[in-house]
Amino acid sequence: MYLSAAWMPLLPIYFGSQHQNMGESFSPAGAGLRFGVLYTGLNFINTGLEISGSWYTFDGSTSSLQHSVTAGINLVAQKHPLNRRIALSFRLGAGLSFLPSSDEAFSLEKSLYTNIGASIIICISEHVFLETGIDHNNWFTEEPSGCIKPWLGLGWQF
């Protein structure tokens, strides 16, 4: 099991005119949390599930600061290529995004997204690790929208 927190800026790469879950420019204000459980019984790869959440801010359509919160679940595959100090992780999942600062309600189909990501883990002690990676989120709205979230975090292995 592990728990990690990360700085996670937001970089929109394509967006539809009706998309409300992210702005149209880079936003450095963002954070993410992850809690995962991996099965380590296989010799060649660790697999498991991860619950993730993130928060970020962006300039909304009315030039006011908007807040967005996401919650998702990911399938995780992790490989230790050289030793137990370094690992590569790959994620594939889906989630929902919410705009708690907005008065507008929008449908489930506009808040559903998919996620794919990769990261490098460096264990600095038996329980503490540093992790850096990049995620891509895609919303399947009428005009698809997507962003890249590079991140740098610190975690704890149980």
C-alpha cells in the first residue's frame, strides 16, 4: 500500500468551446493525492488499483478564478527494472471532475474523463519515495477536451 501527494500543474492541450473543467492556459496551482494497493506476488510486475484525486485552479470563462476537483480510479502496473530503489509505474483509469466554485450544474457526460499516465519512482528509504510523472486526461464531450498534468510528489509505502 502507498499514499502520495504531489504538485500537479495543468496544461490544456486541446479544448472545446463548451468545456468547463479546465481553462485555456497553463495553471501552476494544482495538487494531487493517490492511495494505492499493489499485488507483489508476481516476480516480474506489480499490479493493483489506485484511488486518485486532484485539485487545481484556472481562469474561468468570466475571467474569475475557478476551482476544479477530480476523483478517479486507476489500474496500475509497476516494474522494478534494476533494483528495489527505482520503479516505473503506468496508470490507466477514469474519473469524474467537479466544479465546486461554479453555480452551474452540468451533466455526467461533461464531467467523465479518462486518464493515462506514467511515472518514475525513486525510493529514498524503506518507506519514503519521490515520484515524478505525467498524466493525460481526456473528456469525451461533443468537442473533446484534454490536458497534460506533469507532477512531482512525495509518498509513503506501508
